[in-house]
Amino acid sequence: MPSIIHSSPLPEVDIPNVTITAHVLRRAAELGDRVAIRDAGGTSSYTYTELSKAIHCLAGGLAERGIGPGKVVGLMAPNLPEYAVVFHGVAVAGGAVTTINPTYGAQEVGHQLKDAGASILFTIPMFAEVAQAAIQGTDVTELVIIGDSVPGTTAMSSLFADPITQVPVDVATHTVVLPYSSGTTGMPKGVMLSHRNLVANIEQCNHAIIYQENEVALAALPFFHIYGMQVLMNGLLSNGVTTITMPRFDMVEALQAVQALKITRFFAVPPIVLGLASAPIVDDYDVSSIRQVFSGAAPLGAELADKAAARLGCEVVQGYGMTELSPVSHSTVEGDYRPGTSGVTVSNTESRIVDPDTGEDQPVGGRGELWVRGPQVMTGYLNNPTATAETVDADGWLHTGDIAIIDEHGHMSIVDRMKELIKFKGFQVAPAELEALLITHPKIADVAVIGIPDDEAGEIPKAFVTNAPGESITLEEIQALVSENLVSYKQIRQFEVIEAIPKSASGKILRKDLRNR
């Protein structure tokens, strides 16, 4: 049976053969004194001229420290203007950045630093203690603090040197960023994204997210996550949009920023859209400047989107992507929103809907696994050819692990998940990681973790455990173990004691049986 390929209905785009930093700063000379990025509180701000200078001067200092092709720098910080300086300073020096969730515990940070092979770690004073514990036993030789220095660390301000131009790299193959993702299953893996991946995806969104001159966007979604990194930080700056950072989302602070700074673009995840639709406080602020709310990272229900749109008086739309896709493969074009869908296949991209059991392509309206092919597909997982081959096939199709349909209008909707991954408020939670931790508890004989639907979070992690002989574990004991070792969004929210964990003959956990309970 021949493949049924859904090509993008949007015009093809030219993808310039440049580095991500050259692309992000492509309008810097023209925009000069316009504010490129600032924090909501106004304590830190860079014009396009200042941002370009800071990036190239930091690159000079990093090059003097030996950062260049083949070297990796860790970046563990909340959203702040300096995030862009560090990210692109490393890129100009020819290195790669691995972006780390700043709420991680030392063990999680240490694992990522070790796996990525980082030699320098940037963080802020608040996370210095965790960072100092995390770098033990890794290749990190220097801890750099953004802001006030901490004893035994280096102040970022001391790293600026004479500016350098871009260290030559092959934009198609050179890894510029290594975010970590669990993929469709298993433990977090380093996703190798090239300059070309990032540049391509910014250009591919041109016909879906159409920016006007003098736009202002709220950037509260974390830059360490691919959505915040690419759609917000890099995508906004490259399009000349003034980017307003917030270290973490706070509804009141966000509404104050919208009113005071006349925010035109509000990027969100479903729990934030829920707040915009239903929180009484929204009525206390002037939100008339918002042209569009764009949601991603987890499916947004049609009713919730409509409710928020009616209240705010603007479009509330969504897109779809994943870290391995740099991240966008589908997006809603302004004025072409269809309730419940994630929009159309973006420019220069192809989609297929493939029955996971038969391997046959499904016609319009048929259900199957979403496959995606295009220049935004990652170059692979770091040091993991097996996982790479399981995710991207020989013909370049990335198998997303999500069950989708594409309707007669070319709009794609995610309807189910093949993969084991739990999506809690847009963050990935790998059952395997939780199971590996929980089985270490002396009161637990066996364990399985699944995601169960939740109106606010999308999904929450639930553990099924069998007690060790003569023991009886409580939810509080499980939660204490998770709190000690993992970031808070990976916390077990529910648990159930059962006689035996259902498994296949090969020993694989039958999660479907647990979901059917």
C-alpha cells in the first residue's frame, strides 16, 4: 500500500545556511536601540545592539577558557535576559549548550552534566548550592554565577572579553544545543539539535505565527524547555519582538506585565489558559493589548480554548511539537483556528498517520501514529544510536508516539498516546525513572507508574505497588522518597496497592491493563 503523505498547505520557506545566533541577531543592526529582551520587573534589559555586543564579548571570554567545537556548557537558570547572552555566547564560541531545569535536584543535574560531558556550568545564586553538589564527579571544572558571585565560584561579569566573530561550524551537523527529553519512553536522553534544525524551525513557523512590527511578548515558559527556548527566546528575538522574561509564571505578575507593557503575544500551556479563562483576578486588568494566546506542550481542550478566547477577546490557539522536532511540526494559522486541533503541518514538513499495528497509512480522518519528516528533525540522541534508530527511521520519518488524526481541512488533532510518557502540565515525566527510584524503597517489592487524566494538569503520575513481605507503604513515604531525589513535577500524586504488577511474558509492564482498572 503506498504511503499517504500530508504535505504542508503553507508556502515553502527558504532556510538560510547560517548559525542560530546569526539568525537571531539578523535584525540587530536595523533595530539597534529597540529593547530586545528585558525582565518584567525592569531590573535587566538589553537593546539589540547591547545584546549582540554582550553575546560576542562573552564568546570571546569562553573561547579563552577553551570553549569551542566539541565542548559543552551547562546552563541552569530561570528565564532572565542573560539566558540569551549565555546561550548565544556559547554558540558563537562554537560550543554546545545543555539546558537544565533549575528546579532539579543535585542528582538529576549531575546525571545530565555527566551524560552531556559539560565542562562549565552557569547558574544563579539561588541554585549555587545545588550546582556545587551536582558537579561532584562530573567534568565540570568551573561554576559561573549570573549575578552576584558566590564564594568558590566565578562571576559571569568577569568572563566578558574582547568580542569574537562566529567560530566556523558546519551548521547542518554541528550540535548547538542538547536539551534532555525522555523521547517516547525511557530515561532522559540528550537531543542533538543543530544550528540548521533551530534556524529551520523558526522559518517554518513564518506562515503560522505572523508577527507585526513593534510586538511585545510575555516569555514566562521556561527557556530550558524547547518550547520556551525556540518559539519564545529565539523565535521572538529573530522576529524583532520585544521579549519580556519572567523567572516563573505568576498570574498577577503576568497580568501586571500585560497591562503595563502592552503585551501582544501571550504564550501559555493549558493550566495557564485555565487560569486566564476562570481566575476572577483577570477582570481587574486591562488585557486588550493581547492579540493572541498560543498554547503548546500539552493538548488544549476546545471548550477551555473557547472560554478563554471569549473572556480575553482574542484568539486562543495551539500548536504541536516535541523536543526532537526543534520543536514545532504543527501550528494554527492566525484566523484559521479549528476547535480542539493543533493546526496544520508547518512549511517544509510532511506528516503521515500510520496504524501502529499494521504499519499501514491511514486516510483522512483515520487514527494512527503521527510521523513527521522535515529539516527540524533532530540529528539524533547523544551517544544512543539504538534510541535514535527506534525514533527516526531510515527514510527520515520521526515516529512521535502520539496517536493523531488529520481531518479534511488538514488540521491535526492528538487523540491518544502510544508512548508511556506522562505529560504533567506540559513537562515530561518518564515512568521508568520513577519506577527505578521507587523500587529502591525497602517496603516496595514491585512497582509500575502510569499517567491518569487530570483536568488541570493534563495527566498526573499514579503508582501501583506491591508491598514487600510483611510491609505496608504509605503515599507519604512514597512522596518523601520522590521529593528527596527528583523535581517536584515528577511527584506521585496517587497510589494503589495491588497483588501483582501485570506483565507480559517478556517481563514488560502491561500499562494498558493498569489503565483499564
